[in-house]
Amino acid sequence: MFDRDRPPEPVDALLCIAIVAELAPVLSLLHRFRLRSHRLGVGYLADVRVAVLRSGVGPAAAERRTRATLERIIPRSVWSVGSCGALVDTLAVGTVVTATSVLSSKQVPHAVSPVADLPSVVVHTVERPVFDPDRRAQVAQSGAQVCEMEAAGVVRAVGGRCPVHLLKIVSDQAGGTPDPAVALGSARAQALFHTRVEHLMRTVVAPQLALRVRSTLACLDAVSSGEPTG
């Protein structure tokens, strides 16, 4: 996966993103970007040096690939960025959320660092998509407001060595309402879903990402120096 002779690279942030529809809008903003492998690249998001990992779908893949990346990248912060499904009707498609806690089926809750000035929710990382009302209700019993498929794996891989932040945009209601983009087993639905996710990432998440990362790093610097942050 990596050039083993290259020393570990320090970066301001490692962005872990699952699929191309989520990744492409972020890559379009980077400059001085260089690939380190077929899944990892390093460049600048405005003036912030970032590594971007295409982690793949699911908590196991995200954990494995994030762990391997952390052998070659030394980030000040790690971000799980992408889309999520709403488990409550009050979160509309297009809402950007952060998190204070990540749940999964196999682990105790993981505490994560919320991004300032965004709605903060509890996230449930699932191992398969939630696209029907019964499963939605079952997952929502955990107390989570949204579900996605990678964050818990990222948090486990980081293992507390630096802050982890979640930045997710609601792409669907996880089967809570009829939606042609989440019909199970349909190639057309999959195409519609990926098109929607790409549009939301390009028009909502990507334009604010540099500011979110920069301001969060500034807060980390203030905390480490003992300065007030609020």
C-alpha cells in the first residue's frame, strides 16, 4: 500500500472518506496534491495540510485502512467525513451534523470531539445499510439520531492518539420515508443515491470543510497553550 522507505509524514488532519461520491468533491478543492498510494493522498485544503484516505465502506474496512495509514501519516486530528442516514424525522436531508459519541454493535460508546457551531448528535455505526422502517426503528433504540458505516472503525483505529471529529451530511431518512434512492437491490437506486451524495458533498460539505478544519485546529492550539476557547 505504501512506500515503506518514506518516513512518516506530519499533517494537520487525516480525512477518512468512504466512497468516491463523497471523496471527489473534496479532492477537487485540494492543491499540491500527491498520491501516496491508490487510496491515500496528501495535499493542501486552503492552507491546511491534509491527508485524504478512501477508506471503503464498513467499519472493518475503515478500521483496517485507517490503522495502516496511521503507520505512515502523523495527523494532529482525524476526521470521518461523509454522508449518513437520519434515524429521527427532525433531521432533514442536507443537514450537516457532528457528534459527541459513536455507538456500534460490538463496542462500548466512543467519545469523539464535536465540531463547533454544528448540531451535535449520537451516531450509530452499522455494518449494513439501514433502508427500511423496521431496521430504522431497531437501530434508533440505541439512542442514536443518525447512522453510518465507518466512524466507529476510524475511532478504534486512532485509539486515542489524537482527537477524532465527525462531519456528516444527512443524505436520506434511512427508510423512514419512501425514497427512490434507497430501494434495496436496485441499480437505479444506487445510481440515484450516489448522485445525491455527490451533490450534497459538493454544494454543502466541501465549501465549508477548510473553515471547519482550520477553526477546529485553532481550538486545539488554544487548549494546548492554555488560552480560553469560548
